[in-house]
Amino acid sequence: MRSKFHSITLMRCSYLYIIQALLITAFLFHTEELVAQSEDPFRIAVSDGNVYLYLLESPRTDFAYNFYRKDPGDSDFKQINEDPVRGVAYGDQLKVVLGNQYDQIRRLAEVTSEGAMLNLARGNSTEAIWLSMTYPELAQAVNKLYIDETAPEGEQVEYLIEFLNQRDEPTGESYQKQVVVEDHVLGNTEILNVTNEGKSVTVEWDYTPVMDDDVAFRFNVFTNQPSEDNYQRVNRGIILRNLQQDTFSYTFNTESIESEIEIRVGSVSITSAPGPLSESVTYLVQDNVAPSVVQGVRTSLMQDSVQVQWRVSRELDAAGYYVYRGTESDGEFERLNQELIPINQPFYFDRNLTQGSLYLYRITAVDESGNESEFSTAVTRIVPDNTAPSAPLNLTADLNNDGNQILLNWSTSELPDDFRNFVVFRRVVEGRSPSSNYSQIAPPNLRENSFTDTGSDYEEGALYRFGVLAADSSRNFSDTTFVDVRIPNVTPPDPPNVVSAQNRDGVRVNIVWGGSLSRDVGSYNLYRKIDNREYELTEELESDLRSFRDEEIEIGKTYTYAISAVDTSGNESDLIESESVLVKRSNPPRRVRNVRAVQTSDGVQVRWEPVASEHLAGYKVYVADRSTGNFEPIHENLISETSLTADTGTESIWFRVTALDITGNESRPSEPVRLIVP
């Protein structure tokens, strides 16, 4: 039955934390009472003729003690220790002294090192006192306990404890106390009650002291099977005695289910001497824990029934299941099966149904002892009537003049008695954000044959599809009737971004522009004007283009370009113009060759070789007074001929000639030539 009691084990773990907290509280009461019961800060107990002298306040680390005893008939105290009594100085010494008990004490004290263990045991905390009285070996190791094994039994003796400093000199501080050397008798323990919850057994008992100076400090709980002779202690930790109460309890786990165990409880003194055990109590540990709640309950509709399914119970002693049905979550549930459903048959068919009704199902598991689990989570199932209403007819959609409302109208055939409402859907078929999913736009209680859609800013040019269906109370839905509405597009798109045009060596002009920000751009229009003429539409370009090369150009002419965006409905944006571009070559005409200057009776005649150029505009003649001087033109307008006669005077005797094309590109000057005077 391991799996069944897994939850009980978890409860047991939580319960142990509570018990631990209670025990610590009890311990605090106990140690305070021990101090209060003595005028001196030490405690005396007798066991097996040995006298245990407990020091309840720790001395300084470097102090020692001498112990003296005055027997009957003695006039003076006699020292009973040979050397000053000191505790261990280091943690590793403590570990050696405690031997096998060290690990047990360390775990109980929750420390991780020998040094921490020694510091805790030396201290005056209630935990240190508790550990010392639980483990006399620890108390001896840290100089909190001295055991006198030579005291005369049955006699009254007096003890003197003398404090010594680090030089073994008396400090002047001492304690005295009398005691009769007779074993302290512990009181009687009686078991009052035993209960169990599965494998978790709780035993309650009371303790009655028989001496005023009772030294019972803790308890042990023992069990055995009735067929066994030896009792085993079941408490691994310490069950402390709280002097403020008379009744105590302890909870432990047993492996025995449906079998008897014998339980006894006994006290333990501060000398670790056991007291008398209680009378044995025989207890039958019954299987009184119900199985775990059934998980994974689900339902499904069959042709004529509801099938209820669930996960198989993992309890080893599970015997079967009960199925319960109700109509309200907080109402009564009726058990459907009189005999248990077999454990490996986790399903049930419910055929006694009424169509259109809602049912809730819950499952319980039952073990071999008849313990029934709590209800599982309720699972609902509606049994429909499976007859859908007729679809709406003659669906129409009309857009108002302002373009912000669409009126839907439809007709219907005869509606069923359980008709519930009309459902209206809408989606964007074409537009900036088309969607394949419909949105429900009508309220859930719509029963009229019309609906006005006012909840949307319709996108111009978009195609909207509307659907209408009828639903009944059993959630049967008719076929959907559809109608499409195209929203007129009357707003031009945004114009393109910046337009630039660049001359490319007189061969072509490259036009580049930024796209329009509108999403419904279908194309771009490219316009061009030459010089001061009007714009003319040159090209209709696709919407994904952002550049164009105009190669139908003439050198020497000025071109200006403009771009507009056109949407899919034919609306055209404003024009965005480029800067004007003069088409010209990047290279000037070649250098003029064979220039000659001769003095004639009419003046100076300058001649040169013609320059072959398709776009030659003319020539310029320059004159200077020396070959390296500043040449100045001798005429204003370009010369189309290859000679010039001019009166330059006799000082200007050096000449140069350049060629210019129609775009103003000027060649390099010819070589300077000197005037020839015949």
C-alpha cells in the first residue's frame, strides 16, 4: 500500500515540523524549570549510586573546578578529584571524546564543524543545556558535569564546587549543596490513547512523578509486533518533558497495516537512566485512509450516450469506482452504479439522458477496506439536440453616404423553438491588413433580422466580407450566409518622397525617388519637361520600382522630372519635382591644332585646323604679350569659322585658340604661337 500512503507521508513530514517546534517550546520550559528548582546554578541527580553534578551555567573557557565532598562524621571537605577538572580545548578533541555519539549529536544540533559544536556546547543557551542533559558525555567533555562514583550510598553528603582560574588558583567563587545518595526514582507513565491515520500512529500518555525532586527529562516510545519479544525505540529524536503539562503525545510511522502492534512509553532522567515503562497497549493499525482523488476525468459524446473516462487509480488496494451525476455544481449528485466498476475499467457509459440537458460527472475510488475517496473534479457535458436552425436568407449590405456604417438585412424561414440568437461576423478580404479570421461584431442577444455595423473605421478600397448564422440554445449553428462590400477609395495616396535626377555623361539621366507611404500604391507616373515646356507623362512604372533611366535625351537641353503615386483605385497623388538637369558631356572637345598668326595689311590673321566634334559650338581666340602671359579673348561671340582677322596691335604677339561644345565645355588651349611679321 506504498502509493496509497504517499500523501500521508507528506502530511507526516509537515506534522513532524510542527512536533519539532512544539518540542523546542517544551524544552525551553523544561530548562527554565530546572534552573528555578535549585537555588544554586547547578543540578544534582543520583543514578546507580553515582552522583551527577550538573553545572547549569558555563564557566569561562580557561577556568577549572575542584570538587569536594563532606561525608557524615567529617568535619572538613575532602577533595575528590586528583587534578583540576577542565573541559576539552579544541573541536577535534571533542569529536574524539564523544566517539560514535558525535555524528548523532552534531545532526541534532544542526552544526557542520567540530569548532561550531564545541562553541555551542560551551554556551549558556537553552539548546546547550538541553544537549548537556540529554548527553552526559557531552556535558563532561565541556566541563558542565562531574560524576562522583565514590559517594557512600544511603548517606547524606554535602558537595562543594570550587572555581579555579587559568593558573589553577581559587577565584573565591564556590557552590555548596547537600544530597542523599539514593537513586532518584522516576515517575509512572501511562498510555491514554492511540490513534492512527494510515501508517501514521499517534500515542498519548501522561506522567505522574513520585518524588518532589523529579529528574525525568525526556521520553522514549517503543513498539513491537505481538509475536516479537524485543521492543524497538521508534523516536529517533528527543521527546522533551514539559513541566507545564501532564499529557504528552508522539506520532510515528509503522509499516504495519491491518495488524496489531504493542506500544510502551518510558521516561529518561537527566543522567540518561531509563525510568519504568508503561503498561503495554496493543493497537490494531487499521486501513482508515481513503484512496487518492481520481484524476483525469473527462467526457465524450457517443451516438446514444455520454462516455465518462478517468485515469486508473494507482492505489495497490483499490477495489473499484463509483460514478456520480448531477445537474448543478453545488447540488446533489446521484450515484449511477450500484456495483463497483472494476479497477482496470476506468470508463462508464451513461445512456439515461435527455437531449439539450447539461450534466456534471464525478468519480470516487474505493479500496478493499471500503474507504471511499473524495469526489473528483466535476466535469460537465451538454447533450445537444443535433438539429441546427435554417441559414439566414437574402443577406444584403448597404453602405451609407458618409461611408461609416453598413446596414445588414436578411430574412429567415421558420425558426426553431429553441432559437437563441443570430451571430454576425466580419473580416477584411482585401486591404492593408487582410485576415482569414472572422471577428464577431453583433451582441450575443441579437434576435432581429438586421444589424448596423458602426464599430469600425472602414479602410478605403478594402473589401469586407460579412457572414450571418443562426444559433439555438443547444449550441447548434446553421450554415453561414455571406455578402461582400467594397469600400470606395476616394483619397489620393501620399506622394513619393524626394526625387533626384542626375546627368550621366550626356548618355542618360538617372531618376531616383523614395516610395509613397501609402500601402495601396499600384503604380508611379513619371513626368518630364524639356527646357520651359509643359510636363508630359513619360512612363507608367510598377509600384516596386524606385529608379528610372531616361536615355531619350539630347545634349545641351535642360530636363526637369516629376513623380506621382497612383493607388489601385486610380487616385493620383501630387507631383514631386526634381532639380533641373542640363544634359552635357563630361569631356570637352579636343585641343585645337596647327594655329598660325600672320601680320597682314588688314591686321593679324589667325588660322587653325578645324576640330571634329558632333556638338561643336565654335572657337575662342586669346592673345597675350608673351607666351607665358595672361591670355585674354579678343572677341565676344564664338567663331564658327577656322580663321579670324583682328587688329591687336604690335604688342600682342602671342595667340591661343580653344574649342567649345554646345554645353559650354571648353577644350584645353592650343599651343601658344607667335605672330609672324613678313
